Amino acid sequence: MTLDVDAVKTFVAVADLRSFTRAAEALGSTQGAVSVRLKRLEERIGERLIERTPRLVRLSARGAMFLEPARELLAAHERAIASLSAVRRQFRLGIATHVGGAEVPTLLARLSAHDPALTIEVRLDDTRELIAAFDRGELDAAIVRRDDDRRDGEMLAPEHFGWYATPDFVYRAGEPLRLAASAPSCSIRDIITGALDAVGIPWTQVFLGCGSFAVAEAVSAGLAVGAFSSRLVPPGTFEVSRKFGLPPLPASEIVLLSTLSDAQSRAALRTLALAFREHRPPAASSAKPWLRNAQMADSPP
């Protein structure tokens, strides 16, 4: 049996994103083309791979079994294509420290599997520093929080923030809120201190961290309150906005910046976006279950 590589790639995209719409966007195609390629693959295999209803897209039992072999097939195909070229290329990628989480190893692994001839150089830094480096031409692509002053970039996922502390952390109204945050160059620090100032809550920064990982350690230790994405909650903490009467924090977006235009680079960027969305689905983790289910549902064309 011979399988169409593009059809297999379409199946993996639909399986990862649970959506014909988002799969089409990730593949640079249309919902109709995605549906046709998937149908042909299912007819070729003789099995239903994706179960589709007006509200749900999910793997069938056979589709779940086929998913990992499908990934291996695509990786082998890309390695074979890359072996035809002896020229190694470099991909300079910036990832904001408050954006990157458990998906970072997957992002790098997918990029490597997609193009073995690609040398990946990763830089972790604050959003502001990465945007400045991108504008100077020092980065080929950057995954950052959207800056208020610019509208460019491909939206990868919404980002929702909350206030987090350990269960035994004590805060009394009227006293300065003990705050853990990154360096003043971090734009998130400006947002959280601005939110506190706007409602007249005094604060004192008791921990100045170099990156969100250090701040998370301080909050997990019970030293202070910190603001984090609902996807990157520090271990042993819980949301304390209501408990302590803290102001809501504005939502943001995670975007992919790039000026690359050649076919190979654009394909690598689609792989990058697909891997990111797979681990960080668009529905906010703090949303109500019924809302998450509604957002995951998708009707086939």
C-alpha cells in the first residue's frame, strides 16, 4: 500500500488541532482541501481515522493507533528530502521566557525532524528584548507576547493571566502586597504593577527574578504573590485574585513573528506553529468546561 504524504500530513494536523479550520490554517490550505485529502486517505486505508460530528472532531480508535506511525512516516520523508541537500541552514529562534513551557522540547524536536539540515539556534529572553533583536535582524523568528505597539505576527494562542500564591501565603488588606516579578525590562511587570497602582493597592517587590522560571520558584516557596499565565502556574500554588481582592489582569496573545518568505522556511514555521498549538490549544485553561468543549468543537465542511 502506498500512502500520499500530503494526506498523511493533513491527518496529523487535524488530529493535533482537533479542528479542520485550524488544520487548514496551519497547512496553508482550505477546509475543503483538508476534507478531501483526509477522505482519500481513509478510503486508501479502508478505515475511519477521524470521527466528525457538528460539534466534535476527534480520533477514532484506528486513528489513535495510526497517529504515531504517521508522525514517523513524515519525519522519515523529511529526512530523505533533506539528505538530497548538503547545505546546512541556520534558524535563529527567540522564545519569550514567560511563553515557553513544556512545549519547548517538542517545538525543537519537530523542527529538527522536519528539516534535519536545519541548525536551530534558540534564544530565551524577555519579550521586549526579543522583539528588539528581531527588528535588528538578529532572529529569524520569535514567539512572544503581543506588544501593544504592533499588530504584526501570526496569533498562536490567547494568553490569560492570574495572581498566584501558595495556600499558606498571608496578605492583609492595606499592607503592601509582597510581589515577585521579573526585571523592570519585562513588560508583564509593568502590567501587574500598573494594575495594582490603578486600584490603589500598595506593593513591594521582595523578589527580583531573572526570567519567569526564577519568579515561579519564589512564589512556589511562599515568598510572594506572582502573576502567571494560566498555562504556566507554579507548582503548589492557586489563583488568589478573589481571596485577596486583587484586580483582574488583561488578556494578551502569543504571536509568531517572522519575515522569512522562502518555501523551506515557511514550511518550518508552519511546523513550529502546529507544534505550539498542539501543546497550547486556543481555549484558556481557566475557562469553564462547557466553553472549552465548545471551542474545541468543529464542524467538517
